[in-house]
Amino acid sequence: MSLVVCGIYPSVNAAYRAKALSLNVSRTAVYDKLNGIELDVSAALLRETAASMTNLMQFLGDAPPRLLASHPVRIIDGNCLAATDHRIKALKPYAAKALPGKYVGGT
């Protein structure tokens, strides 16, 4: 999954095809494993990563950017985007290749 998140491969399937011999598991097994990851595991991984990045930013003397100064902003990622949603044009040259997001609301 990290190969896809980092933009090295465009999809899990492409990453699987490139690494199939070294993985030594079926494509179905890979997708079953990804689908079986519990929400609590993903949330804990996100919390740990955010804490590490916050510490690194503080060490470097930087602060997280405020997207909208007067409003808190939350960005959520997932696989619920429609097939018509495409990569954000401004980010196409970069490896991150972020997809459009959705606003969920909250405080």
C-alpha cells in the first residue's frame, strides 16, 4: 500500500503485478488483507504518524499550515470517490497525486 500512497505505482493492482514474484501470494489475498484491516488499526497508524510528523515539524521550527485561517479544516481520504473524479490538475506533476476530497463537517 505504501508504494501506491507514495505514487510509485498508480494502484494496488499495479504494485501487485510489479511485486508478485517477491510477494508469493495471490492478488485476492492482497485485497482480502487490505479489506480486513480494522478501522482502529488505521486510526492508530494515523495518530502515530501525525505525532511523529508534529514532532519533526516542531524540531524544524515549522508549524502546520492553516488552510483557512478562520475555519478548522479536516481532510479525509478513502476509496468512495466516483469514477469521474480525477487527480487534481495542479498536483499532477508531483508524486503525491492527491485525489479530490470531500467535506464532512464538524467542529
